[in-house]
Amino acid sequence: MKRIGIIGDKDSVLCFMAAGFSVFITEEEKEAADIIRSAISRDYSVLFVTEELYVRLNEIIEKYKSSPELAILPLPGKGGSMGVGLSNIKSAVEKAVGADILK
């Protein structure tokens, strides 16, 4: 059975433990990158990462972006949305359609 995890600061992710998510509390880029690298071998298929951490992990996220085994998705943190998720959706739609139709 595949698992779902969430990575981020304590205030943003701790509540997801009640929903059955595996929760990884960190604000450190290196620690978060190590969690992402080991996720596939630990049967994770989806990892949510708080947006503040997500933008700092661009290099490793790009590496797994086309992976069919692991989806890494941004999640607004305690400070609210930074627009990272919407930006990713707009980029994907523009790539697929050839134009920005979500203006």
C-alpha cells in the first residue's frame, strides 16, 4: 500500500497526523531533500511540501517532477498561500495547451 506524507514546519503540518498522513517536521532544506530521496523506497507515492520549503527545494523537486512513482505537491503553510501551487498549474496548462488560458 502506497503512503502519503507531508513535510514542513510544525505549525503547518502537525494537524495532518490526525488524517493519517506521515508527518515530517523540518524547515531544513537538507533534511527535507533526504526525506524526498528516500520516499520512493519507503512506498510513498505523494509528498506534500509546505510552499516555503518547496521553493527552496527546486533542484530536487525538478528531478522528481516527471517521475510516475512520486508526486511532490506544494501546500500552503501557516503564513497562507504564496501562489506556488497555482503557478505550477498555470505552467503545466501552458505547456500542454501552448498558451496561458488561466489569466
